[in-house]
Amino acid sequence: MAKQAVVDKDACIGCGLCASTCPKSFELGVDGKSHATNPAGDSEKCVHKAIANCPVQAISWKK
């Protein structure tokens, strides 16, 4: 089973960095928060970069 990224909606500030880094995996929703739309859409390396660059650590791997 492939890893899946998840976004903590309470922590997300809607900066859009993850969506600009990995547009196949994340998008900003109508609520202004990021959503993991297709967690396997971008490479695992790309998602790791989005996780590392999130200013509020709102993205993690689903366990």
C-alpha cells in the first residue's frame, strides 16, 4: 500500500505552498484550507517536500 498524505484542517492556514509544490496531490478548497485530493498524484519525493515546507506542519503521512 502506498503512503498517503493528509492535511490537518485545524492547523492549515491556507498558504497554498503545498498546492503550488505538488499540484497533483493538493489543492485549496472553498474553505480556504488545503486538501489532499490525490495523495499519490505526485511523487513521494514531491509530497515529502510539501510536508517539509509547510510552515505550520499541517501535512503528514497517513498511518
